[in-house]
Amino acid sequence: MKYYLAPLEGITTRIYRKAYHACFAPMDKYFTPFLSPHTKKGFTAKELAEILPENNEGMYLVPQILTNRSEDFLRTEEKLAYYGYDEINLNLGCPSKTVVSKGRGSGFLADPEGLDRFLDEVFSKTKARISIKTRIGRDDPEEFECLLKIYGQYPLEELIIHPRVQKDFYRNRPNLEVFEAAVEAGGSPLCYNGDICSKEDAEAVERRFPSVPACMIGRGIIADPGLLGEITRGEKRDYSRLRRFHNLVYEEYRSLGMGDRNVLFKMKELWCYMGNSFPGSGKQLKRIKKAEKAVRYEEAVDACFAGDA
């Protein structure tokens, strides 16, 4: 089984990916948080930092594009080719209401005819290998039968399926029956994505879908960065390694001159997930959440690791 790091907007940045790759079991593929096409000739400084090969050394990185306009996708693909990227991922899974309201991400799934035209235009002109990350519909799982037929018309590099509809967000259980139907239908190589939060979760997916070659993990890895090592190597949670990872992320954000407030915002967002790796540390985690100065944050982090190391 191959394992991929899911893109999470604002979290799995190049800073996170670099620190993760240095400290934990490496992923077979990493995906950038989505790039939204714009009319500028090149990339913004922030976008460029995300995709520059020197900022992603040693990783197989797949840029992800969020759009419902084929010309925008193709233009961005061409920009990415300049930096050596020949595999691109199309985001048809983002459930954010601001994205969906513009008919992008999982909102695009509500327009199957438009999606078919989009893919026809892209595949008639693309020079890249294209994968898709999709949900199973916007409102109802029954939508996926039609969507799967559309996907089946094109030579996808991979079809990454998160078996929830848009309105589920991350609630409810993944619809494994719909994913199973996609497995039985054959076609493009599949990747499973959704609620892999433990070694047991990964093993259950592999037992049920032994022909599926890949699995994408998002929130489970953010909560426990050592999870892949546990799944593939039988490693136990290592707080010294987790501390090194935290410090790499923290110091890199500080080096950008963002100021305490912005750095702490980024770190607290990470702790919303990673706090699950510190059972019984509720008091220390509250101190992290309330910290407004770097020195107070660092004291709270020290206390958290001291209590669980």
C-alpha cells in the first residue's frame, strides 16, 4: 500500500511538509494545498514558495489546482511545467461553503455536464498526468454513479475518493459501500481517503479493499504525525521526535518575520489536531490556546511535552 499526505489548507504548507519529511516515515506522495488560478503571469511569492523544488527536496510533490474553468487549469498547468511538474491534481473535494458557492471544489460535482465539458477540454490539450481528488457528490451519494461514469471516460493518473458528500463536511462515517462500487467498476487506479486515524483504521481499509493500491491520510496524520510509522513500521509514539518536528515548524514560521500573533495562530491551528497526541494534558493545552506571547507559548509547550514525554 502506498500512502499520501492529504492537502489541508493553511496546515500542510511547505514548512509542515519539510519538517514532517525530516522527522517521520516519508509519504509516497505529498500534495500542496490548492492553488487558485489567477491572471498574473507567474505565481505569487507565497505560491512560488510552496512549489519551488528546492523547498520540497526529497519529496514527490503533486500540486493541486482548484478551478472550474478549463482555460485556467491549463494555464496553471503550463506555469507548473516550468518548474518540472508533470503530475497535477484537480480538487473536486473541498467542502468549504465559500468554495462551493462559486461552483468549485465539491460544488463542481453538482454540474456533471459542465464537469464533463471541463475534463474533455483539459484532456484534449493537457501535457501532464492528471489525477482527481473527489467527494461522492454534493448532496446525495447517488450522484456518484453519474460522476464515476464521467471520470471513466478519461485517462486519469489516479482517482482519489473521499466517500462523503459535500454537505457532510467531515461528519458522519465515510460511505464505504459507494467506494466499494467504484472498486468494482474498475477503471483508473483508486486511492482511498477518509478517517484513517489509527493503524487499525488503515488495516481495515486494506482488508476490505485489497486491490486498492493507495491511501491518503489527512487529519489522522496532523493529529499524530507518527501514524504512518506505526502503520508501516510498527513504531511507537516518540515524543522526542514529535518535539523535534514541532520545533522545526515553529522556528521556520518565526524565521519568516510574521510576528508572534501570526506565528502563534499557525501553531495553535496545528495544536487543534496535534493535541490529541497528548492525552491527559488538558491544562497544558489550554495554556497553549490562550498564549498571546511567544514566551508564554513556549512555556506551555515545554510543560505539555514534560508531562507526556
